Amino acid sequence: MENDLPTEIKNKVSPYIVGCVERRKLIIGFGMIMTILCIFGPVIGHPDHNGVRYLMAPFIMPYIPAIYLTLHPFRPFRGVPFVTGTWDVDTSDTAVMRLVEVYRSNAAKRFVWSTAVKLSGLLLCCMVVLGFLIRNSLEWSFWSSWTWQGMAGCCLFSGIVLAHEYIAWGFRAWAASQHPWPVVRFALHRANYIIGEF
């Protein structure tokens, strides 16, 4: 379990968000595996080992969800999606609205893009290694039977990874901003931005 959620705000947002943050590593691990499998191609039936896709997908797809999160910052909510429905947080609660401001901040945008770059680099390294291992069966073309499925799957699952990193970062940044000592607040904020937790 993660401890990214401060107790004083934990009950003011959706339990769905709480669960996502507390199980962040599990979800991100699943997302990474699925992203790599989507780029790699079918593992059952006719294989599609396309070297162009192996290079292009990591370079392009993680930045699509990064653009979305930049243009549409995450806003915490109450309720549970697809069960009770969702509704806005209490806008009169200063603690919650501070969290909303964190997600809309320039620091949040920088974190999203720095994480997208890390994710892109990690995926590229993984696909280079896998491509080297199956180099004798690689094909090099801009179009193959798995092109759209692979690119779309990479976009979807890399977006899941990026979104969960971003949401968890927001709570860490919020906790850092609540520290009573300004010097410590600044240090914690910089640590969250520079180090993150990939």
C-alpha cells in the first residue's frame, strides 16, 4: 500500500481515487506490461514483429495522454464512477480546493511532461532489447496488420501509467505545500518535482 494520501484529505475525495493511489505500483506495473505487449504484437497466432512500430510507438504515443492531461488537468471528485456516479468536491473546503490548484499548476504540467519523457525512454529501451532478441524475425515497414492495435494500445496503457503517476504526485505535492515551515515546503516541493517516483 502507498501512503501518498494525507489523512486530512483522504475522506474528502472519491474512494476510487484513494484505491487508485494506494494501488499505484500494481496498476502502473500492469500498465507497463500491457503497453509493451501492445507494441510487441500478438504473442498467439501470427506474429507481427515490426521494427518501425517498436521505435515509433515509444517516441509518439506517451505524449498524447500528456497533451490531454496538460489541456484537461485532473479534478478530484466524489462518488464512484459507474456505481453511484460522480459529483464535484466541496468547493468551500480550502484543503480540497488547494488540491485542485495543485493539479492545475505549472509544476503539475512539468511533472506530466518529465514523466512522459521518462516513460518514452523506458519503453524505447525495452523495445530495443526485445527487438535485438528477435532481430532475425523483424520486419521494417510503416504499415502492418498490428499497426493500429499496437499504437492505440500503447497510447491507452501508457496513458494509464502516466495518469496514475500524475494523480499520486498531486497528493504528495499537496502534502508538501501544507508543511508549516516555508523552507521545508520548498524542499519537499522540489524533491517531488525532481525525483518524482517513477
